[in-house]
Amino acid sequence: MKRILIIEDEPSLVLTLRDRLESEGYDVVAAADGATGEEKAAEGSFDVIILDLNLPGKNGLDVCRDLRGRGVETPVLMLTARGDVTDRVVGLKLGADDYLPKPFDMLELLARLEALYRRRPVSAKPGPDGQAAFGDVRVDFDGAVVTRGGEELELSALEWRLLRYLVDHPDRVLPRDLLLDEVWGYEATPVTRTVDVHVSSLRQKIEEKPSHPRHIVTVHGQGYKFVPGG
Ligand code: CA
């Protein structure tokens, strides 16, 4: 599920946005002022943020600048009532990714959000805390917990090793015999079909549509590729 944070002080707009975004499959969190929004943005793992420019207390430009300063790279769509080109330029300079003047068309907003969602930074490689994320999959390698869309998945020991190897080697072609060596090691039966079987079972668990995988893709005649941003 895509997680979105709405930082907006106009209750009726928040209500409208929440209804529509939830019906589009977003998990929505809202904040009504800049400071609260900034804290939520810094704490939560959101895929995208809608940020109003004119907010009580801390305004949207300051929130955006401070979030970037704190290393929060979540894509930001900035909203403003003003059609002022200066605000737009300043907003983009301060780290907003896109800009939409109010009043906006809901379909336009959804299209912008989709584009931002696709461009969101994906850090599939596990950090120092052993956590990795791609698509709606969250992996805690240290705690051996993997979820997809919030639902916990059961992986076999071999699937864990395979997933770890894939996550550690994103966006490159991994030939079957390399995977056999690296994941199966000495116990490997010299049958590359083994790789296909386990890739298939891992896809059944982590891919939304296992028959049309986005993350563990087949590179015909060469092997597999793990695509975190797929
Ligand atoms: Ca406002």
C-alpha cells in the first residue's frame, strides 16, 4: 500500500483528499499544521507528501526546506492558493518535487502523485538496521520479518538467502549459475532449474502479480534481475 502524508490546514480539503486517496488505495495520514506535519514526515516512512504552502505556524516552504535538511527525501507535491510564480520557484528550490495551484482537478492531482510515487527514492539495500524496502515489501533481515502490504510472509531459509542476495545486488543481471554458486554454494545440485523453481516460489510471495513480476524480472537467455524500483 502506498503511504501518503497530507499536510494541510483546510479540513474540508483534507476530508476530500482522504476519501479519494483511500479509494485509490493509499494509506493516508494527515497533519493540520507545519510543525506536526514535519515531525510525522520525519518519523514515518511515506511514499509521497502533499504539502500545503500556507499553513499555520510553520509554512510549507520552511517545512520542505527543513525536511530536506533532515535528510528526508520523500517526494513532495506542494499545493498553494497563490498562482504566484515566485512561490513555485522558491518551493522547487527548497526541495519540492512538483507544484499544483489550488483549486486543482482531482485527476490532475492523482496523476502528479502517481508520477512522484514512481520517482520516489528506493533504497532496497539494507541499511545498518538490516531493513530494506521495495514496492510494498518491507524486509527486516536482522529480525527475519518480511511483509508485503503490511501482511507478514513466510519464507524458507533458502528463500531468505535468495532474497538477501537479490536485495544486495540490485539492477544487474544475475546469471543462474552465479545464483547457484552464491546462494546454494557447495550444496548446489548443478541444475540451474533449481534457481527457477525458487525464484518462482519467492515471486509467489513478494510479487503483487507473480505472473507479471516487477521486482524479480527474467532477463531472457541471461538470468534474473532484481529491480527495487520496478
Ligand atoms: Ca492552507
